[in-house]
Amino acid sequence: MGSKKRYTIHDLARELNTTPSTVSRALQDNPRISVKMRKTVKDLADKLNYQPDFKALSLRKGSGRTIGVLIPQVDRHFFATVLSGIDEVATAANYNVLICQSMESVEKENALIRSLISGKVDGLIASISIGTKDAASFKMFLEKGIPLVFFDRVIEDLRVSKVLIDDYMGAVLAVEQLINRGSKHIAHFAGPQHINIYQNRTRGYIDTLKNHSLPIDEEIIFYNVITRETGCQAMNKIIEMRNRPDAIFSSGDYSALGAMICARESGLEVPGDIAVTGFANEPFGTLIDPALTSLDQHGLEMGRQAADLLIEEIEHTGPNFVPRTVVLNPELHIRKSSR
């Protein structure tokens, strides 16, 4: 290689068969990169006399190295941990993070998208609001050539990178644990079925019952039950049933909490009279009595992977970037509520 060429971070990444974001982190001594890799990157940077072009960094795509993050609610533990993962990776790669919350409102989500595009962010990481049913607003990012990565709640027919957990497998693990403890009449608190994660959790629930030759009873599948209030309302209906379910698999921890509170108020014991399993592994699950069985969604790692994918696409200089989907495995934490 000639000595007059000004080498970029992409040249270093190509030489080492790695990603620009990995090279960037290695140069900044990020502990996520192995000591060996950090040394390899720095040795090559010295050999090629690599110098970061700070002017180009700040002017690229007309922005100040800013990643937008659009989430439904900041105050949910899951979204807070995803944000931590995004921020960790973004900071290491010299990006600022601009956080916006839709508050589960499609109107607010659309307004924020317009603001983010006009504000010239380098890219967006997003999880859609509960009411979002089409891709129209998000398509504006693709039309303007701004990288977009979805996590958790995604629009499946948009050709962009996505980071998910295997919601279907999570439901299978949860329902099989309930069956293994002896439950045979398992109710389901389902979320809105136009959202990928809730659709897959419901599918996992139904398939697992079928695989164990247990009947599918539509009367004990409660749709749009994802809040503490709706969980309590569904539990009150269960309490009135003659053939009462002996377990509940809930698509979220908040609706599971509502069910447990209302069960206790009516004199039912959890898990003695009815076992309960949630989804999300919110911190309150270990603080209540009985502690709540739930599935961990690995929010921190989800955030890291989403930021990695976005930064890789932002810094991609070759032919068209090929979007990727990363699927993480959920982890079932069995606690007293379903033992």
C-alpha cells in the first residue's frame, strides 16, 4: 500500500476482515474488544499511519454523529436496559444518542419520526408503539437513505436489520414448565396480535398445548391484556368461571402482576389454586410474594446488537448494505408463582 493514501477506518476493517465499529472500539480501548484484537488494530493503524478525520466524521450525512432511538416507554425496565446497551456501544464509537418515547401513541410516534428526519440523525433504532399497524412513517427513513434498525417490536415486512428474542420459543418454555408442574387448563393473556412479539407468544402457547394433546379453549385466551389493570380484569373473569384454569401464561409481567393481586384479593392462592408465568423479567417480579416466574429478554445485549448493526450500516461504504436479523434466546427464570 502506498504511503500517500489517507487510510480510513473502513480500510483498516477490510484489512482485518472485521467491522468498522469493532476497529473504532479497539482504537478507543473498549473492554468489549479483546486485548489481542486491540493490539492488532493499533499495530495496523500505526503501520498505515491512520489518523481519524474528525471533520469528515462530524459532517458525514450532515449530522453531528447522532443516533436516534425511538421507544414506546422509557420507564419500562426492558427498554431502559436496551437503552443502556445502545448507549454503551454508541459512546464507544463516538456517537451521541437522542432518545424519544412515543408513549404508545401512533400520532406522537409519527411526529417524532418527522422531527428525527428533519434533525438529520445518522440513523434510527426503533421499537414500534402498540398502535402502529403500517410502515408508512418508517419508510421515510429508507426513502432518504437513513439507516434504520428495529428491535423487539418490529415491522416485519420492512427490509431493514432487526434484533429480536425468540418469542415463540419463550412461550414454549413457559407453557411446557406449567404443563410439567401438572397444569392442564392453562389460560393465556395475549397482547395485540398485529404486533410481532405478541403474535409469536400466542402461537407458541397454542402449539405447545397441541403438542401435549391439551385442548385449545378460546374462552380462556384473553386478547389485549398487557397492563396491570387489564390483567386484573381478566383475572376477575377467570374467578367467575365454573371450570377455572389452573394456570396463566401471560405475555407480559404487568398483566401477570394484576392477575396475582386480584387473585389474592379474591382469596385464591398463587400457585396453589392458579400458577402464573409472565414475560419480560421486570425487577418487581423478584420483590413480590410469591416471586414471579418470567422470561428474560436480554435487553442489554439486544441494545448492543442493535447499535452494532446500525453503526455498521452508517459507516458502510461498499455496495448496498445487506440487512441482518439477530435472534437472541430467552431465558426462563422459574420462581414460586409457578413452582
